[in-house]
Amino acid sequence: MITAVLPTYNRAPLAFTSGQGSWLTTEDGTRYLDLGAGIAVNALGHANPELVTALTEQAGKLWHVSNLYRIPEQERLAEALVEATFADTVFFTNSGTEAAELAIKMARKYHYDRGAPERTQIIAFEGSFHGRSTGAIAAAGAEKMVKGFGPLMPGFTHLKWADHDALRAAITDQTCAIIIEPIQGEGGIRVVPDQCLKGLRDLCDSTGTLLIFDEVQCGMGRTGRLFAHEWAGVTPDIMMVAKGIGGGFPLGAVLATENAASGMGAGTHGSTYGGNPLACAVGSKVVEIITAPGFLDSVAAKGARFRQGLEGLVAAHPKVFEGVRGEGLMLGLKCLATNTDIVKAGYGAHVLTVPAADNVIRLLPALTITDDDLTEAVKRLDAAATEVGRTL
Ligand SMILES: *Cc1c(COP(=O)(O)O)cnc(C)c1O
């Protein structure tokens, strides 16, 4: 018999009832060190007191009014994001998937309004993940996501990872945009080298193609910069944000330049919930904390420290792990043993990690994780690796 909850998830047999910082507690009081942070969502840890205050203060005033009216909390958050990034304008969504939908619409509308309605083709990359709507699965294209759900939204070209010749050849007079994660998350913490992001920018500039960065997972301070693309010194035309920006409250956004967004006038897009006062009050506090002086440097320092510990772990378990990849606190352990076996062994050692494609386990702790917790993390991962190593 089907479960009351639609059985689309492969869930671990764990249920948590409270959280504090980087720790989650089950009903029976067992504490787990959380290195997944709700898949890079709880960027400032569980029950962060400043976020609790921001949420509860707003909850006592006003939750929702719809976008029929001005929403000062939304304007404040948009202004903070415009101030801190390449963007001139922001649209708020409730998720990364919805951000993908708007990014696609905005890019197509841009060319349509410039007398090039044939420019609808969007180039995406193998191993990417942009969400689960029909548009977002068509964009990513992986068989495991699209099989059985056709006909898919047309207009996507999928290229192999890092095949520069194929990329140049794929750009035609029908190309609308290129969509790419500066660091693939679901795809296995695969970092696009800086020179490739620069090359993409040049290619887009010379062909009039829009560049869309999907920073839903790698953005919001995760790599030690507010957005991952900042390391490469290039900017996109359109960017998708979600996950960390709400610190656990559902919130997403599309950031864009004035030029890229020029076709999106009144009536071209909308959302009932998107950018409501509750979500934006929390989002503003998240942005305020992450952009405060010293915060991003501390993420980079923690990332370097954690990475060093993980390199030691790889050296100590050469049959279990192959190497460490990633940037800042978006790290991946490339496995030789089966990644899901190590994640499961982690449950036994009371440490939570997230599997990804390419036989990688993802480590995406709260950006506020303490040095002591990072030390403890390496210890517990070592215990999990020892357990798995015994069976090899
Ligand atoms: C999670 C994710 C999405 C989808 O976000 P949802 O909030 O789950 O809709 C899109 N792109 C990337 C890179 C993601 O990691």
C-alpha cells in the first residue's frame, strides 16, 4: 500500500525534533553532527538566534499581502542584493526551481524583444541540476530525471562537461543562453575552473548570448565569497539563488542586469507567495550576516581548515577515498568505496553527509560551524570510513 506521503524520496530512517548550530537531535536525545545543513540551506546553523528573532518579529506583524501591493521587506532585501552583487534588479521566488523557470523565461524574452524570436536554444551541461519542474528537468536533461515525463520543453542542448570545442560548435544563431553551475552540487562538487568561466563570458559577449549562473547551491557565502563566480572575476547576466538565502525558510531569487531583465515588465511574470514579508525579513537578516565584515573570510578559513582535515582522512583511508574537491565549505569527498555506504556508516557514527553523483559525498556544513565541530567532523568521518574499510 502506498504511504501517506508520496514515496518519491529515499529517506534515511532518522527523524529529528530539534537543532542547534551544527547539531540535530532525535526524539530519543541522540545528537548528530550535521554536515549537510539541509542540503546547503541552513547556512547559519539550526535555530540561529538572530534568524529566530527576525522570523518571530515579522510573524507577529505581517506574513503575507501578495504582490498586489508594495512590500517594504522585499524592497529592502532586493536593495541589499543589488548593492552586494552585479545585479540591478531581483525577482523573489520560493525555491530554486522557480528561479530556474524565470531565468529561462527572462533569457528568451530578452531575444524576442530584440527582434530575434528564433533565439530560444539554451545550452546546459551534463551533470547539472536546476530543479524538478518540467522546464528545469529539460534544462538538466539527465535520463533519471526526465524518463517518463515527456514530451519535454524543447530548446535545450546538453554538452559534455569541459568540452570546449563542442561548446563553441554548439553556439548558433538560435542560441539564447548558457546555463551553468559555477560548482555543480548534485553533480558531485565539480568546480568549473576560473578560466572556463572567463571563457564562457567571452563567448557569450562575442555571440550576444546571455550567461545564466545557477548559484542555488554554491552561492550565499558557501565558497567564501558571497557568490562563487566572484572568484573568477566574471559576472553573469542572470543568476539563480535559493537554498542558503532563506537560512531554512523557503526563499529563492533571480538576480539580473538591467539589460537582461529589460523585457520583464508588468504582467510578464508573477508569484503569489514569492517575496512575502516573512521570507524577506529572514532573507534580509541572512544577507546582513553573510555580508558583515569578516564573515566570508571566516568561511574561507574554516573551509581551508576542514579541507586539510579531509586530506588527512583521504591519506588515512586510501581504499575508501580518492580525494577532496570543492571550494570553501562546499566540499566533496570523491570515493573509491560506494558513497552511499559511507553516508550510511556516517549515520552509525552520528554524522550527517549528503551523497552526490560521481560517487562523491558532499560536505556542506553551516557556514557558522565552529572549529571544534570541524575537528569532531573529521573524527566521526574517520570512524565511518574505518567501518566501511573493514568491509572492503
Ligand atoms: C537545489 C538546486 C536547485 C533546485 O532548488 P529547489 O529549491 O529544490 O527547487 C536548482 N539548482 C541547483 C544548483 C540546486 O542545487
